[in-house]
Amino acid sequence: MKTRIFYDGIKYRLKNSRKVLKLIEKVIGEYRKPRGSLSFILVSDEELIKINREFLQHNYFTDVIAFDYGKSDLLDGEIYLSLDTIKLNAFNYNVSLRNELIRVMIHGTLHLCGFKDSTKSEKGRMTRLENKWILKLKLN
């Protein structure tokens, strides 16, 4: 499996990205096999709202959009992340930008592993799983 991070017009760079990508691979390994490729693409709010409008017909800002290209159980996809919205969320939740970015990367990965967040119950489960994986990163 190849997991990569791309920065589309973004100056920010995730520190210790290899460690984060290894964590993402552990998330995938726990919930889904076999693995294909996964790309994280960091973009601006402006770029992500264009994607949201074009592909999902949604006219609002979001922090993450995951596209699942996998067939059968293969995890293969792209996860677009708005650094602008993630920065705002980090400020609002009083956490570091790095921590919030990793949370959103995990969140998008969980979507590709089949987890939903449409209901209050599903959102709660996703948050618990995000917390679990962030804690594992901090413990290593």
C-alpha cells in the first residue's frame, strides 16, 4: 500500500508525517484488507468548496471529503482536507493545528473503512475511534 500526502498550494507541512502515515496504515489494517493506495491532499477552503459543489452538490465549507475508489474490500481512495477549516476548528477546539489535522486524516480514513457519521450515534463512535488512534500516536 502506498499512502502519501500532497500539498496543493499549501505552505504548511505536517511534521513527522511518516509517523502519522504509519498510524494511518495501522487504522486501515485494523478495519480493512487488502490495501490499495491512499492519498491525502491538503487544499484551501476555496478549492474544497469547489470539489464539494462539483462532486457532492453541497454548497458549504467542510474540513474533509473522502473519495472511495476501492473495489470489494480494497481500500483505495483520496481524502481532500481543507487546511483553512482545520485551522479554524483547531482554534475553536483549543487544540494544535497538527492534532486537528491528524484527527481529520483519521476521520477520512475511517470513512473509507466503512464508518459513517450521519447520526448522533455514528458521530459519537467516530469521535471515540479518532480519540483512540490519536492516543496511540501520542503513546509511541
